[in-house]
Amino acid sequence: MSAHKSKPLPEAGAGALSLEASLVLSLGGEKLGGELRLALLREIGALGSISQAAKAVGLSYKAAWDAVEQMNNVAGEPLLERSAGGRGGGSTRLTERGEQLVARHARLQALHQRFVQQLSEEGGELGQDFPLLRMLTMRTSARNQFLGRISACTRGAVNDELVLSLPGGAELVAIISHESTEQLGLQLGAEAFALVQAGAVMIARPAPDGASQGAGLRLSARNQLRGTVAALRPGAVNAELLVDIGGGQTLAATITQTSLEELGLAEGDAVLALFKASSVILGSAG
């Protein structure tokens, strides 16, 4: 016996999260049948006609017979038998093995429904984490993926500037088109995710007084996140840094190996991660 999910998770904001599953019976590794096939057998037992049973479950006559034959092969013995003759042209009825299978499936289905209901009740709180679940299953080349809420939005005729507040306290600034803001529903308080390519992140070493090297230097990068080097991965040409930006979150940056050596960085060093607002891609979880 195996249970598999029959419907996708609902979209964010669609209400409480619920679990749904269908029951599939297997014998010796071969699928005997799911709800549709067992419903066909149940209707054959009730109606005494495979053609009427096929109509009742929405199958063609041929599809119904193919399903029955496949179930017979898996079961190793007939699940129904036909009686010929008579004014009605004969009838079809379940064998003792077929009746036994239908009865046992009904009992299993009742147990299965109670089990799924219990899981749904226990997992109801997962609905609050739906955006995170969506991000965990999302596949993207961007090394940096963050989930937060829109805390500020400056509207423009063509582009909007949005601020995404992360759980750890850091803020990301993004510039996207006004049309994209509307289509994604990125209003104040809305949950959203941000993607940033590691190659778009520049690294600077702060001066002892807290300013970046080259005091007085003004940068156009709207995102300037302070943190510490959590990990270094040197390479022949490029190196990757993981910067701890607080709240258990890290930001990946790819810089040249030469730059790494010139900056003289080591794990635990304070750094400033910089990237343009236009390098931040925003998306909605809905």
C-alpha cells in the first residue's frame, strides 16, 4: 500500500493548508489499482453490468475491460465473472476474491482518510511557512536567495524602489519596473523573495573607524551590507566568500583571487558587501 499526493499545495493566501492524498494498492511491487479502478469493481458489484459500471465511473467500455484485465493479471486470479444467456443478455458479477478486495479497500480507505485528516490537522501550521516551502523547491542559478517583507516602496513613473526587510534585520533595496510591482502584488507588508547573483556582489574592507577604505568615497551601490567573513573558498581565478550579515543569514560573493589576496581577507574579518539595486531580482511567493 502506498499513498501519494494527488493535488498541489494551495497558493499563498488561499486559506488554511490542508493535505490530500489518494490510496493506491500494490501487490508484489505491481500497482493493483487506485480509487478509480476500485470504484469500477465496486460499481460492477452493485450494478451487475460492466458497461453500466463503466459509465458510472466515467470510463469507456474498452477502458473498463482493460482495467479489469490488468487487475486480474496482478491479482493472479479473476476478480469478476460473466453469466451468459437470459432475456437480459447475461450479467457480470464479482468473484469471491473481487468482493473481498472491494470490502478490504473500503476498510483501508476509511483508515486512510482518518490518517490523512490527522496529518492535515497536525500540519495545518505549515501554511504559515508556505512561501518558504516554495523557495526551498525553487531551482535558480542565483547563489543568494532571501525571503522577507516589503517595508518601503517609492513609486516612480517607470521604475519603483522597494525595500525588502529580512528576518535578521538586514534590508535589501531593489529597483524594478512599476509594471512588475503591480503584477507581483508587491505592496507594503507583502511577503517576497529576492535573488542576487554572487558575481554582482563587490567586497570592500572597512577602515578602522567603520568607513570603507578610501574614506569620503561615495558609492552608487544602494545596497551596502556590513558583516564578517564566514567562509573563504579560494580558486585559481575566482574566489567565493560567504559573508555573515546577521540573523543566521549569509551573502555569497564571487571576486577574483587577486582581489582576495590584495584585500588580505581571512575568516572573521569585517567586510562591506556592495551591490546595485538593479542587481536584485524580486519575486512573489503567490
